[in-house]
Amino acid sequence: RNILVLVSEKYTFAGLSISATSVMALACLLLMQFQIKRHKREKDEYFRQNGGLKLYDEMRSKQVDTIRILTEKEIKRATDNYNEGRVIGCGGHGMVYRGTLDDQKEVAIKKSKAINADWREEFVNEIIILSQINHRNIVRLLGCCLDVDVPMLVYEFVSHGTLSQFLHGADRRLPIPLAIRLQIATQSAEALAYLHSSTSRTILHGDVKSANILLDDKLNAKVADFGASALKSMDESEFIMFV
């Protein structure tokens, strides 16, 4: 009889342990589901705040057909979760990473530190215009990521670094031939003239310097970092006031 009581108590204790484990596992599962839903709601809210729905509407209406909307998950995958080894530029406004998208396309991903609340409202309008810029000497905007607090921009990757590095790099020993200097200067000027005069809205660069001119493997100039916030109307008085 004593043995039967002990066995009974043993199985009762085991049953209670299994029940407690099941309850804890269920609680953990419910907590994870809650966190996943909250995370998704947060992502959806960021996407809405950053104008994602409007951008989708523009894409459906065929006004925008060159821009790609990437998720933060895709951006993290492209940059190895923002690996420091992929940083190709760093400044007061944020970081630029070299990324590889799922289709093996090399890109430059600009991750800003902060965004002005007023600029956020105009962000998608400016992205739409910037996505339509097509000039051989301007770095192309390929996509954006909107489901994050601070939107990220995805540009084509230009392989040969900046003009500043080309002029002042540690390996610079021989003078740069005049023909190459003229080529870079002319191409840069053509790109700026296009931005300032040939688009539907004037795009003022505002920060022209050798660090913002990139070079490809054939030393062709690519003007970069003119920024989505530099869009201005063609009104002359506004133009003069901005300058």
C-alpha cells in the first residue's frame, strides 16, 4: 500500500510539472505572438508615416516605375545586419553601406541618423521626382526602405570611390592627366546643369565638393548626395532666397 501511495504521488507530481511546463510554454508562445503583432503594427505605422501608401498608389498609376520598395529585413540581409565592414561612408548625418541585394545587385544604402518631421511629409513626393532622374553622370536612386523610423535610400553602387580620394589618396604619386581632369569637370558640370535646369522641379545640390562626386571604373563622374531635401520650385524669388 505504501508503495502504491508513493507511485501515485510521483505521477501526480510529474503531471503537475508537465502541466506547469505546458502553461509556461503557452504563455511564452502567446507573448511571442503579441510581440510579433506589435512589431508588425509598428512597421506598418512607420510605412504609413513615411508615405508608403502614397508611393504604392503612384506606382500603380504608372507615374513611378523605377523605384523599388525594400523592407528592413532585406536591408539587413544586404548589409549583413549593418556590418561595420560594409561601411563605405560616414558623416554627421549617417552611414553609407555597401550592400548586395537578393538578386546580387551591388548597391549603396544610405542610413540617416535622424529625419526632420517636416521633411517626412514631403519625403515620398521627393522620392518620386528623384526616381525619375536619368542622367549618366548622376548616381541613380534605385529604391527606398520605409518601414523604419528613419527612411533609408538605396542608390547604385559606384566602384572607384570619391573624387576626393582620387585627388588626395595615399597612393596618388603621378599627376592626373589633363584629359581626365577635363572629363571629370565637364561631366560634373553637365550633371549639375541637368539637376538645376532640366528637371520638372529645380534640384539644388547645395553641397558640391569632391567628396560628393563619385568615379566609376572608367573614371566617369557621378554626382551624388544631392539629397531629397534640396528640391525647390522654379519660382525665381524662392530660388534667390534659398541661395
